[in-house]
Amino acid sequence: MENDRRIRKQIYLDPGQNSQVKQLAARNDKSEAEIIREAIDSYLISNRTNPEDPLFELVGMVRDGVKNGSTTHDRDIYLSKKGDTDEEG
């Protein structure tokens, strides 16, 4: 990563975090900033979500006040358009 492409951030660490970052940096012959960047990269990779995941389509579909979701979940999820019905006829 080139310096001209980096964004400066100021963060606060608690004393324990600071001590551990210093120890890791010394042990691995790296800068403290590099240790923190690697930790952020690791966190971001492990918490990556895919916005294309079909489950994200469910966000916001269930309206407030649903009291019988365990028995009407199919209707609530699949028949979201006003006027849709699961009854034939």
C-alpha cells in the first residue's frame, strides 16, 4: 500500500490493546500501524457479507406489529404485494 493512497485515522486504544499491539509489532518486526491495518483487514474479511445474498431481500419485508408470524410467515414473506392472496379462486 502506498502512502499517498492511505487515509489518516486517529483511534484510541485501551492500555491492554496498546500493549499487545506494541508487543506484536516488536515480535514481528513491523510497525504498530501495520499490525493495526492487518487486524482491520482480518476483521473485515471475517465479517464480509454478500449484498447479492437472497436473504438480504427479506430485510424490511415483515411489517411492524406482526403477532402471528409463526403461523403466517409464508404469506408475510411471499405475498408482499397488497391484494395478493394465498387462497384459490
